[in-house]
Amino acid sequence: MKKWICKSCGLYKKIIPGHIKSGRKVFFIHNADNMNKTIKKGVVVSRNKDILIILSEGLLCMVKDIDVYPEDAPVYFVYNMFGACECPTK
Ligand SMILES: [Zn+2]
């Protein structure tokens, strides 16, 4: 968990969606019908600009990378509870 915490301010670092690569195990927000958002787990197969192709439960899903986060990352509610790091990235 330590690598997600900023050394300067002690808050959680934001995930950089562009850094999520193929082969990565991720959670993603699956938008079934715009009303029912569910969190699913899968593996990134490939990327096309800001769209990631994710294999989940035998199905391929196309998901915007901002709706994807690595399996080992702190979950979003942690950000909401404690705030996220705003330090400029080096
Ligand atoms: Zn910081």
C-alpha cells in the first residue's frame, strides 16, 4: 500500500490512467445501462487511445481508462475519505 502514498503530503496519489498496461489485473466500472454501474474485475487485453479492452468473465469490455483502476490500488472511497495528493507529479 505504501507506494500509493505521497512522500510529501502523506495523501494517496491519484492513479494515472495512461499508465495502465495490458496484462494488468484491474477493477473497472461497467456501465450496463447508464443506471446500473457495477464494479467488475478483469484483465487488460489491449489499449486503443483512452479505451481499454478488458477481458472479464469471458467477455470483452471496452472501458474508458478513467473508469479503470489497478487491482492493488486503493479504492476510490479512500480518496473521498482522506483526500488525494495534489502535489505536482515529478
Ligand atoms: Zn502529495
